[in-house]
Amino acid sequence: MPELTPGLQREHAEAAVAEATAGNAVPAEALFEALWASADVTLAVALIGWVAPPGTHTTLVGLTFLAATWALVWRGDDDRVRRAGLALGGLVIPGRLDLRAASRSAACALGWALALAAAVAVPFFFVWRAWWDPRLTFSLGMKPADLANEALGQVLVIALPEEAFYRGYLQSRLDDVWSPRWNLLGARVGPGFVVAAAIFAVGHLATVQMTARLAVFFPALLFGWLRARTGGIGAAVCFHASCNVYSLLLGRGYGLY
């Protein structure tokens, strides 16, 4: 093979550097964007907790997450929305809605959520009892209509906004930084799955300054697993809401919160 002239050697070296730089540009850009967006959103929800009237906190925080997700993903092209798992069965994709496909997507998401909820309900109950050590006998005087209203609020105001941002945008964007490389019970996950859960926990600490709030890191891993396993946020939204409702029922039933 003939030797390269100095000029050709320089061109080859410059091409190699350019290729390496281009390869690193996307992960670096994605990491900067993800951390910047997370910091801004965390600061925003913390400010809401400090200055907004208490009765408006939950709604304003939910709107903040939805606005951030719209700015970062939903206003973009349809392919990006789908890659982020944020198509919501086609509800947010322009054009005619395929009701059959949307119904299948919703049923699949609900099925995954219920299956996982059934698997963790009993272990969670014993952990919850050990943590809170309730003294009263369980007694729940909640009317079915009130329970339905609470469940709907958990889905629309809390679970959907949080999962849209943390699992739809953030986890997907961090997967652009660190490609999923681990097989976990049928889901392909990577470091971004863990980092997103950690940022989720810090966000909860920012709204209420109690170290116990950091414990949401662990259910966040399950939310992230569902996102990776199903390819969308629907199952994570349903499971997230079911966890919140279950915890609420236990707290009210034992007269703790």
C-alpha cells in the first residue's frame, strides 16, 4: 500500500477528528439539554411551592411539567414524539385518530399497570406499615364518587404531567446520551433510566423539603422500566396514579394523612 503524502495524512487526520467530534456532539448536546431542562423545571416547581397559594400547587406544578414537555417534545415533529413515547395512542398526533389503535394502546397500558400493581401491592403494604406504624384500625369512609374523582385527578394532574416530562422527555433524552445497554426483565434500559429516577426524586425534594421524599426514587425505577418495556408512557402513567391512590387510601384508612 503506498504511503500517504503529508497533505493526505493531514486530510485523513482532520476527517477522523471531524468524525469523532460529530459522534460526540449529539450525546454532549443531549446531556446539556436534559440537565438544563431538569434544573429549570425543578426551580420552577420549587418556586411554585414557595410563593403560590397552597391550593394551587398541584395544578400549577402539573401545568409546568406539561408546558415543558410541549416545548421540548410535543411541538416538534411526529417522529420525535413517538420516539419519546409521548404519542399517547395517537391523541397528540395531528390527523385522524385511529380509535381502534388508541383503544388497544390504552388497554395494553392499563393491563401492564394493573399487573405490576398486583405484584407490588402486598410488599408495599408491609413496607408502608413498618414505616408509618399505624395505631388505628383500618377504616375507610370514602364514597365511590370521591374515590373516582381522586383517581381521575391523580391521572390527569399528577401522573400524566410527571411521566410526560420525566419518562417521556427526560429518560428518552438521556438514552440519547447513554444508549440502553442492559436487558432488565424484557426491557432495554441504560444509565439514563437511573439518572432520570434520581432527578425525579430531587424534584420531589424541591417541592417539599423532607428527606423521605427521596424515597420516590424506587417507584420511579418501576415507572422507567414500564416506559422502556412498553415503548410509551401510558403504562407508567396508570401505574404511577395507582400507586398514589393506594398510598392515599392507606393513609386515610389508618387516619394518618
